[in-house]
Amino acid sequence: MFLKIRRDTLIILLLAFMLIASGRVMTYMAYASSTEDSQGVPISGIIIKGNDIVPITSIKSNIGESGFRSGSYIKGDVLVTSKRQVPLNEAIANAEDFVKKTTIPGTRVTPIVAADVKVDVNTGIVTINVIEDFSTVVVKNSTQGV
């Protein structure tokens, strides 16, 4: 029940295995030995929790307008965008205000009454907890029936 493998085939298979394994090791070592990004920690993602009615895309676009978008990065405790540099705590306060002003698309209804923005300065992930409350929403009908 032994397989007959010629010696040269075995050597070729062994060399192929060694090349693949050494390539993986070299790739890992290059990644592990690389230093932090010279600019800082880039904004790598936005996580939104707690929204039921307001679409995620609307909230993400408003967060992007406040400065937390791709291309921006955190250097120390400063958020650096393509247009300006803002202290991180001020950028977080701006982001909370922008999230609260997010409307339901096609309306002027702003059901978000509170938002909590947290930024992980090590990974660049922005986490937003949203609280929607429709009991405080003032809705006016501006159409006149005939």
C-alpha cells in the first residue's frame, strides 16, 4: 500500500513546501516588524449601534462631515483631516452634535436625542451609540387639504 514516488518528485515537492512556508514567514515578519504609520492611526471604521429608523448611511455621512472619514487620522490627541487639525475631544463633541442633527431621509424629523461617540486611538475605530426617541419629535403637517 505504499505509494511509489520518485526521488526527484519528492525533492520538488519538498522545495515547493519550503518556498511557500518561507514566503508566509517572511510576510508575517515584514508585517510584525513594520512601525506605526508615520502620519498616525488612520480612521479605519465606523460602528453604529442603537438606530432603528434613521439609516446608517445618513449617520455615516454626518460623521464623515464632522471629520471622522477615510483619509483622516489620529496623531496623538489630534484629529487630522485633509482640511484642518482638530483636538480629539472637540472632534468627538462635534460628531455628537452632527449625529443629533441627522434626519430621516426626505423629512425634517430628527429623532436622535442623544449620541455617544467613542474613538479607539489604537485602532482608529469610531463607535457611536445612538438613542432615538419619537416622543420628543415635533411633526408639523405643512400640506393643506382641499
